[in-house]
Amino acid sequence: MGNISISYNAIATIAFQSALESYGVVGLATENIARGISQIFSKAPTSGVNIQYDGDIVNIDLYVIIEYGTRIASVTKSVANNVKFNVEKMVGIPVNEVNVHVRGLRVSDTD
């Protein structure tokens, strides 16, 4: 019949949007300084997402910034569940694991 190809960028974009929609997440950060500098110029919508795909399963690493005052464990569990659900639903490929790395906390403007 044919083949269906799904790019890493498509999966990363779904994971990025799912993470941002999760309660307590205020942004995503890069996993290292070199990649952060390179993304300043590219403005990629998948900053803070790393995808590993071996043909059968997907592993996702997310680097998030969380709202100060929220329960970190609850937020990270919610992010992992939300990302896993949305990627599996939209792409149809099983997600093996979602690793959420907290890169920082941000205090909201109280004004």
C-alpha cells in the first residue's frame, strides 16, 4: 500500500505543545548551553524536547521550567502522562517512557 513517515520534528512538536498545556509548566529549556545558543538563532518550536525513536517505540526527554509554589512531583507526573497520551493518540506509536527534567522554577508576576 505504501509507507507513512513521521518526522522527529512532528513528534517533538506534539510533545512540546502537550507539555506547555500541562498545569504548572511555564516553559521549556534546552538540555545544554551549546544547544541553547544554537536555538537562539533558529527559534525552533521544539526547544527542550529530545526524541529517541528506534522504529518500534519512542522515548521522550523534556526539559521544563515549573511555576514556583507548585508540587514538582505532581507537575512532572502530569506532564509525562499528558505527553505520552497525546503522542500515542496523534501518532499511533507506543511511547516507552517520558523523562521530565526540571531545569528551573519561575516566580509569576503577582501584580
